[in-house]
Amino acid sequence: MQTSFTPEQLRDPDIRESNRILRTCVHCGFCTATCPTFVLLGDELDSPRGRIYLIKDMLESGRPAAPEVVKHVDRCLSCLSCMTTCPSGVHYMHLVDHARRVIEETYRRPLPERLLRRLLSRLLPYPARFRAALLAARLGRRLAPLVPGASMTAQRLRAMLRLAPAALPPPSPMQRPQVHRAAGERRGRVALLTGCAQQVLAPAINEATIRLLTRLGVEVVVAQGEGCCGALDHHMGHHAPAMRLARANIAAWSAEMEGEGLDAVVINASGCGTMVKDYGFLFREEPAPWAERAAKVAAIARDVSEVLARFGYAPAREPPGLTVAYQAACSLQHGQQITSLPKELLQRAGFAVREPREAHLCCGSAGTYNLLQPEIAGRLRERKLGHLERTGADLIATGNIGCLTQLAGGALPIVHTVELLDWMAGGPKPEVLARTRAAQRAAVAGPA
């Protein structure tokens, strides 16, 4: 693709990088077939190729973002399926993230949307605030169907109330800053990203991760000062808050690296993993020592499945006789290009694993997407649940809290992959497994 940026524009490192990405695109259109919004809506401007044209025009002109650009970029899930499909290696993720930052800096959104985005930015990344908000939302959860109107604001409010869980687990003491010693001889030392929303909604995921790793002889550090990875703000174009959160993590983990050392930064929410693995790029223009520290952190960031495979995960129980439908989170399969490893670990643990049709398409969660674009997210959810249920599996396993939250409440129970692996290695049985078809059949049959 030809571009026409001026020499002055190209002095900006973000413009320079976007120019390089744009010039990589050859207009082939392969990306359209695997883009969820194009598959649903059939609009070229809701495909990666269409958005690339819009972003190119916005950046070259130097004008504020136009409403049409905002509309179609906002509809992008950042699922990155297009990057897996692209034969030319177009790094769409960095391009669309740059576009979102420009939009937030140059476009004034309607007041209700500004307020919602600000609210999400100030609640979701902070566990204490998020927990308080969810407790308040429980009071209004039953009122969600009664919220009047078909406006986007009404749709978003209903989506927020529907997604609020009916009950919240208590905070886990295992997620507090501390060192979890390895069982037996120490074979490795890692830091765990406990995250933000996940540690409130599903602390059992972090608990299962810590049990699994310490059982394998890996010391797990929950570092003082670590927290939200910054992805939620980053994907809304809120650059400064995202960098502030990322900087806190980099400082916390760098202190551990410079102390006793770390073999990895372990991440069990794949959306966070994609973000942390990109810290080196995000901080590339930052002054020393931040650029170097960020690059070092990104270099040792690992999804939990990578670490379990490295340290030789093995089950301790007999196969449970359950079939799992594996929901491949977009941030894992497209963002990190980890596709077979979680399925191999589940099979090693004794589960039969099936994949649904359209496994490459997003479930509609995508960070805050299901709150900001609830209509499209809802259609993608129903499409994904239909394919998962048609596998005939007993339950769904996934590696991302966003997918888990989005797909909860369907016919099949859903659980994080690491909880199943922990159970089969000697940990507690996940409570959600009481809802499997096999468990229900056994309950009806009664004792033998």
C-alpha cells in the first residue's frame, strides 16, 4: 500500500511505525473472511482492510478523527484473527491501537459514552473499586430487562447489569503480595500476574495456578505493586493510564529480577499475556531504564500453559471420563500464537478434547467490548455458544477470564483450563463441574 506521509509526520515514532505497517498491506482481502464483524455485518468498512483504509486517511490527513472512522474502529474487537490470516504479516494490532489513541486525543464523544469509558477506566483495573461496583450492581441485576429504550446507552446499561455476577467469591489471601514456596526442591522461580478483574471474579484461577506451579517445584512470587496489565485502558485509547499501570508492573517485576531472579512472569489471562508480551514495543521510546526493563519483562512473559509444559505437568488422578470443548481465546491463539499447547495439556490430564466450528472467531468479550458494543457482542456470544454446545462436550475450557465471563450461563458450564489441570494433578474439583451433563445424569440415576 502506498502512503504519503510528510517528512515532518514521519519524525513521530508512532506515525513512522504505522507507515511501515500500512506499506506492508497488499489489499489481498484474506483478512475479511476471518474478521468477526465483517462476517456478521458484511460491511467492507467493518473488515480489517476497510479499517486500514480509514486509519490511513485519518493519519495522513492529520485531521481530527471523523465520526465514520470512530464508528468502524470502535466496532473492531482487536481479536487479531486478521493477523493470523494475513500472508503479508501486517501488524494490525499496533496500527489499530495507534488509531484508538489518535481518536481519543482528537474526537469528542457524546457525554454518556465519555462517562461510561471513564467509569470503566476507573473501576475495572482496580480490584477494590471493582468489587464495590459489582456488589452495588447486584442490587440492580434483576432490573436489567426493565431498563427502557433501544438507545446504545440503554443497551450498554443492560449489558453491564447482566454481566454482574449474582454472587462474588471472597477475596483470596493467596493473591496478596507474598512468596509461595516450592514443594520440595526448587526448580524455578516465577512471578504471577494476579490481574484486576480476574482476581475479583474468579480468584480460584490464581489459586489453581499457584498450587500447580508450587507442586511442580516452582516458587511463585506475588510481587508488591503488581496489578492490572493496562490492556483495558490501552484498547480504549487511554494511553497515559495504560502506561502508568504497565510501569507499576515493570517496576515490581524488575525488582524481583534484580533480586533473586525470575525464570518467567506467568500470566493466566491470555488478554493480559498479549499485553505484557508487548511491553517492549510500548516502551520502545521511553528513556532509560524503562525501555530496557520493559523489554526484559516482555522477554520472560509466558502464558501459564507454556510454563506448565516447560516444568513437566503430569496428572495424579485417573482420567475423569469427561469431554471438554476447548474455547480458544483470541488473545491466546492469535495474539500469542499459542494454539495446540492447552489442548495437549488437557489431553495429558485425561480429558477428551473437541473443538467447535469457527474456532478462530471471537466470542464477543474482547476486554470491554461486550460493554461498549453489546449488540454485536451478544450476536457473537450466541453464535459461539451454539457451536460449542454442538460438540456434545460435557463442559467448556478456556484460558481467558473475558471468554469465561462472556460465555457463562449457557447450556454448558465453563471453567478455566488451569483449574481442570490443577484438579487432575491433585487439586480441588472445580465447583462448576456439578453442572456437567455427566454429573446431572449421575445425580438422576442415584447411587449404584
